[in-house]
Amino acid sequence: MSEKKALSTQEVADMLHVSKSTIYDLIRKGEITSYKVGRKVRFSESDVQDYISRSKKGPSVIHSSSNDKSDFSLLGIEKKQDGFIICGQDLILDILSNYMRLHNIPALRAYIGSYDSLVSLYKNKINVASAHLWDSDTDQYNVPYVKRLLPGIPTVIIHLACRMQGLYVAKGNPKGITSWADFGRDDITMINREHGAGSRVLLDENLKLLGIYGSAIRGYKKENQSHLAVASAVSSGEADVAVGNEKIARQVDNIEFIPLKKERYDLVVKKEDFPTFEIQTMMNIIRSTAFKNEFANIGGYDTSDMGKIVAEI
């Protein structure tokens, strides 16, 4: 394998949405294969994919099924039997889960996109959904989707953080990409996120406004399930552009970030569950100074309104 394809500990941590210390613990336990280049630990892409495949059968990290991303029964997971499940792909949720475990709540993680996260909450497969879904008709985040995807179910939407969404382009922006309209050019190749991801929805909503069909864009049908992976594809020259958030752009060499939309990243719970010990513990955690301070030096997060109730539907 070329060094360009070798993954660092931080890159693998970002792909799996866990901390670097968790990766080192996986190495120590022999659960993920690694090798060394000098004194640096490196991973091959196949090592990471092998770990992900094995983890689909494990109890502590829940990944989506390739056939039905919202059907956790395929993984033997039942909400009330297997613990408190928080659904979403951002690092902030891993830290939240760790805090909850410190409060003796066996929080588990399901790494699926916003759309499927809300569907899973509707099907009573998870306890907490996360979402960053933009609706072009109302210029609102999340509220319209919660109304549509959880019909007849009273819900509470809790703000977690704001993040900047935009475009990953090669360093120096050789193709001169500046806006959504550039996806309509015939000299552009993109790499996409999976169906249901907030970044994919943001792209599709803007393409609809511009009258651009995804099928006309080179690379539109090529999907990947992480911001880091699509940013790396742009970095390596595999694609000219991808949609993602600013935080990841700071972690990948040879790319630039074009900011286009400030998004709201929210949590969604059923209103009947809101008074429970688990949800109230979660609320106390995300409203605490200690939790907010976790993100003070990471960059890419605006946590000033963290813990505020956005809506009760």
C-alpha cells in the first residue's frame, strides 16, 4: 500500500467517530490491525473495513445494514433490551455517550444518517435521533422533517450545535468551484454521501432549486458514509468536489473548504420519554459547562445554544 493510502490514528478515529484513545485501546485488545511506519501507527483501508464488518455483530458499536439502514432487528438490537441508543454520526455524540456511561447509563451508538435516524426513532428502534436536514421550502432545519417522518408522535427537538457546511475542493481550487451551480458543469466530478445523510439532503435540495438532476453529474452515484472519506477522495484527486462540514476540512491535507450554509445539528426524542431519567440525565450533561468545554478547542462547533429546546411538536 502506498503511504498516501495509509491512515493515521486520527483519521481512523474520525472515520469511526470515536476518540484516538479508543483506537489505541482497540489496537491493544487486538480488535483492529495496524502497522508502524517508523514510530507512527498506521492502518490500511482494508484493516478499517474489516474492523467495521466485525463490529456490525458487536454490542457497543452499531452500524447500519446495507439493505435497510433503519432496521436494527437485522443486528439483533432491541431498544428496551440492549440499552440506551443514540443515533448519528458526529464525534459530539460519542463524547455524549461516554458521559452518559459515567452516569451508569449504558449508552450505545448507531452510526447512521439523519433521515434514517428519524425513521429509526419512529420505529421505536432507538432512544435519541440526531438530525441536520435542511428544508428548502421553509429554509428551516429539522422541524419540517420531524413533522413528516414522525407523524402523530409528539416530539421534543433539542439543539446541540451549529456547524458550517460547504464544499471540499482541491487546494488552490483549480476548477474554480464556488457554488452549488458548479455541480451543473460538465467538467466536474463529485463524490457523494449516502442517501439520508444531512449533507446529501442539503446538496439535493439545492440541486432541485437549480433544476439540476443528480443523474447528470459525474460521480453523483458514487457514495461514501463519512465526511472524512469524501474529503480524502478530493484530496487524492479522485473527485473535484464533495459536500461536508468545516471541521473535517481542517483535518485533511491538500483541500480547501468553501463555506455555504450554517446548519443546525439537533437531537430529537419522543415527548413521552422526555421526563425519563435517561433523557433528563442527557439534558443535564449537554447543558453542563464541562460538556461544552469539551468542544472549546476542537473548532468547527458553535455550542452557544447547546441544550435549548428548539421545538415541541
